[in-house]
Amino acid sequence: MPGTYSQLLIHIVTSTKGRMRWISPEIAERLYPCIGGIVRAEKGTLHEIGGVEDHVHLYLRWRPDGRLSDLMRVVKAGSSKWMHETFPELASFAWQEGYSVFSVSKFREDALKRYILGQAEHHKTVDFRSELLGLLRAHGIEFDEKYVFD
């Protein structure tokens, strides 16, 4: 085959360190485009982003020659630096060390986008811990709950 063709669709969930509630709607309005720019600079495509004060969901297309761990390192470092420079009062802002990642079928794209955009409403009844554990279980990921949260 003369070319490489891919459709690597990824759903990533990451939290602020200690699940601190640093991402107000006003900050998110500016932070999310920053994260989108970082993903684009790394040759990915951010299809959707959303979350609440203590975590963020990213739905993106990733490239077959890139390491997801490298992308997340750059996203977290770049967005943390941006947060510190843009909001000096949030000098303690940091992302948690890890993240959760799930493969996505193109056929489920619309449902995932609605889910990500509906985070504020979703978290009126479901806390982050329950949400993440539910996602891990739904995707058949083995885990020890004592290591999931810092």
C-alpha cells in the first residue's frame, strides 16, 4: 500500500492535581482554545473539548506516528505554562500526573461530542470519581481503584 491512512479517534480525560476546582467557566473559555492550539501544533485535530472545574475531556484525532504520552506531556506542560502566565493568581495550577484514554468509533462521535459538551449538566448528578470509574469499567479497562486517584 503506497500510503498510510488512519482514523485514530481518542477520548482523553484528565484532572487537575488533587482535583482542585481551578477551571471556572471564564477560564475554560480561554483555556480550551489554548489546548486546541497545542494539539494542532502537535499535528492532531481537536474535535471537542469540555469539562468542569476539576477535569477536562478531549476528543481528538491523533496521528499514527505520534506517541499519545508525548502529546499529553506537551498539552499539560504548555497549558500549565499558559495558565501561570495568564492567571498569575493560579500559580499553583497543575494537572494530575496521569490521564485516561479511550478509543472512539467514528459511529459514536456525535454521542461523545454531546457527552463532552454536556459536562456541566452531567456533573450536577454524577461526581468525577463515579464518572471516571464508570468510563474505565464501560471500556473494560482493568484497574485497582486505590491507584486511580491521587
